[in-house]
Amino acid sequence: MEIEIWHIWLLAAILLFMIEIFMTSFIAVCIGIGALVAGICAYFGLDITQQLLVFAGFTLLNLFFIRPFAKKFIFKAKDYIPTNADALLGKKATVVEPIDPNKLLGRIEVDGDNWKAIPFDGKPIPKGQIVTIVSYDSIVLTVK
């Protein structure tokens, strides 16, 4: 059995589809579709120049028209769940050590964890006050 050019196009398409499983950027699939269509053209007897033009055309068509459409519907951001420090933003916390902006002292407790805190407006906050976390910088939370 002799390997024909359409076998190579088909193998390239299959490999690109397999690569996409690990990349998830939808680029390898677009190139793979171009290779698949070029392989079909090779099977029906188009010469290599025409195959390359079909490959380039379908790849570009997929990259500029189908990929943005697919990414819009496949990778929706509505399921975003904040984690780590992002999950603290907007939460209520209790001041367990008075927050003094001049001495850069002060600690809060949120979800059972103790964090260093600074005031948002630069005013001291007494112990026992309930505050809201508005931002963070490394391990220091900004509260108001």
C-alpha cells in the first residue's frame, strides 16, 4: 500500500485535533479543519498548489470567523468563581487589632483567618468594628 498525499493531510488533521485537546485555544482545530478540507481536495485529484490554497483559505476562514464565534459560546465567563484573595473582596470582617494607618498596624479576622489590614480612607478603625474588604495588595487587605 502506497501512502498518498491525502493520507498525509488526514494524518495532519487528526494530529491537530489531538493537540487541541491539550491546548484548548481553538487554534489547532482551525488548522486541522483546513488540513482536513485540503485532504478531501487531494483525494479528488486537485494538485498540490490548489491543495495549499484550499488549506490556507479554510484555515484563515476558521481563524477569523469561526474561532471568535466558538470562543464566545464555548468559553463563557459567567461561570467565573473567585478564589484565593479574590474571594475575600466584598466580604465582611471583624477588626481584632485596632487599625492605625500611621503605624501601619491592624488586623482583621475573616472566615477564621487573621489578616493584616489598612484603612481605605486613612482613618483609624477601632477593635470590634465590622469592616468590608475592598482590595488587597499581596497579604495586606484594604478595608472600609
